[in-house]
Amino acid sequence: MVGESNNGSNSGSNNGTAAERERATADVLRALIVISRRGVADARIANLSLSMTDQSILGYIVDHPGCRSTDIAQAFRLNRSTVSRQLAGLMQLGVVSEQADASGRGRPLELTDSGWAAYDEAIGILRGVVDENLDDWTDAEVARFAHDLQRFNTGAAGETRPRHPLEAPPAPLDSAP
Amino acid sequence: MVGESNNGSNSGSNNGTAAERERATADVLRALIVISRRGVADARIANLSLSMTDQSILGYIVDHPGCRSTDIAQAFRLNRSTVSRQLAGLMQLGVVSEQADASGRGRPLELTDSGWAAYDEAIGILRGVVDENLDDWTDAEVARFAHDLQRFNTGAAGETRPRHPLEAPPAPLDSAP
DNA sequence: GTCTATTGTTGCAATAAGCAACAGGAGGCG
DNA sequence: CGCCTCCTGTTGCTTATTGCAACAATAGAC
């Protein structure tokens, strides 16, 4: 059940054996698993008072200001109750607050100043890890890597699956950045 | 506190403004966070009876046959008690077993046949997700992406931090030293 | 103005994870 | 050879995370 998924568009022209692509895709998966697993571990040291889920919620609010609790739950495939509880904790902690101008259905969320501080702190630590791993990369290589990663993340996902964590705008409207 | 970390080695030559690299690195981090967060969500559907930690443990044993409980704990920054309990569950489940020839300090671990089956099943599901996102990539692009990811993962990590999750062989590999 | 669907919250249960204390054995040293 | 120390794994207790189900409150539809 692995993947004859090159049904899509192109499949290159240079060296592309099917087996080659197969192997490369498997390598991509393995690398992504490492990244994911390492992210969980790194999140533990990034901010001692904020769990990984907390940090993810903060990140989601940063990327989607005014989002509601349900949006977060859908994005991370979490139960609404889980998000509700975590949000309650975060609001009590003073890092998240509800926007005053609540017009639509739910309660729009936003980060407080200390929320931004906590977010920046966590990001800073993770930045250190990333910087370390990109140490001997050229600027062009880093740029290309960033481009590939973004392309991968915005790829086909969001169709089959409910929605991504961060980065995908809630409303498909205007014009993707 | 973000990062003037191009202290390292090279910094390319073509277009490399410091700000450019700064932005690209930030993009890399954002993308990696998305991947990590999405990995947690995907792990929930990859194998219903195995938690993300369980799957990680299986993956680690796959990559490090004969590893011991402590190795896993260090790799994932988990408490030994956590790993011990999870391993007990996995052994009772019949997916992990202890190798008979225990010579050294701890008890070497290995996967059983059903352990491999469970691992393959989880990998297969994740493969589907990856395939979907790589759908419109050329073979060459996939290969390049895989290469970059592996380079990133094997980068500088493993020096500052205790050890990685998967992929890093316990003995420092071939060429490096 | 009522009715339905969405949104958020709480009770209960299961799992995951950490800390501390402890048992058992490997290796080192006299 | 015998003792001592450190490593490895396990268990008791506690806390945190997550899900399911039931419930309250409200926005939007009719």
C-alpha cells in the first residue's frame, strides 16, 4: 500500500526510477518522524511552564489572531474539552485573553503581552536548535530548504484531513501570502 | 534574542543578506513546528492501540536494535520510569521482547514479528500522508528534499544535546571523525 | 418569536509522565 | 575472593493530558 501516487502530475525526467522515488519518499518520512519526535522532546525544554500543546495553541493564535477554541481543536485534532481546559489554564496564567469585540459565533482569542513573551522565549530556544543544525549551510541552501518545507506543508494536506496545525489560513479567502 | 548565529562557517555568496538568512531560518523553524505538531496529530490515527511514545519506542528499537531502556529514555528525554512502564505494556502486548543473549549492563531489546507488523502499519499510514504532500513534486525534487532533511537531522545535533530520537547511530558513523 | 446547530464547559475515566525510593546486578578495588 | 559503588530497571504516589458524554448558552435560521 505504499505508493503509486505519482498519478498526480509530473514525475521528473532526469533519473527518476520508481524505486528511487520510493526510497527518497521513505527517507523523507523517516526524517520527518525524527523531526516530530525531536520537537516533542525540545518542547519540553523550550518553556518549562508551558506544555507542548500549550505552546502549539500559542503558536496557532499567533498565526490566526481572533481564532476560536473550536478552530484550535480542529487544527490539532484535539477534543474541544481538551482545548477548553488548556485555554482556561492559559487565560488564568495570563498569556491568552478573549477579544472584547465578540461579534460572530465563538469568542475570538488573542495573546497578551506576557503571552508574546512566553512565545518568543520558546521560539528563541528552538531557534537556537535550528541555527545549530543549519550552521554549515549556505544562505542559498537554507532558503531552498525553507522553500521546500513550506511547499511540503502547504501541499495537498487540508483536503483529505481536517486542517493543519499552524500556517494554514482559516478562511481560504483573500490571497495566500 | 533571535539570532545572529551566522557566526558559523560560510554564508553563501549569491544573495545572502543577513536578513535574508534570518528570515529563511525563521521560516524553517515555523515549518518544522508545523511538521512536529502535525506528527503528533497524525500519530493518533496511525495506530490506534499505540500511543505516540509507543510508536517512537518501536521506531527507536528499529533503528537501534539491541538498545536498552535507558537509551530510549535518554533519546526522548523521558523518565526511565515512563519508558519502563511503556516497555512493560509493549512486551505484554507482544510487540517487543528482550534479547536472550544479555551480556552487558542492561537488557537488550528487539521487535517481535507482530512488533514489525505494527510498525509497518503505522509507517504505511504516515507514508500515505507524505505521498499526498509530495504528489506534484518531481522525483529530483523529492530526492533533494530527502537529502536536505537528512543533512539537517544529522547536523550539529548530538553535541549539545544528549542524543536524538531516531536515526543517529549509537556509534559515530563512518566518515566524520 | 421559536427552533436548531454551533460553541464552550464540566464530570468521569483512562493514559502518560515525573519524582522518589528501592531492588538487583555489573564492574572496580582492596 | 569479598566488599563497595554505580548503573539499570521497577514500583508507589502524584500530577497532567486527553477523550467521551452530557450539559448550558447563544447565534443564526425559519
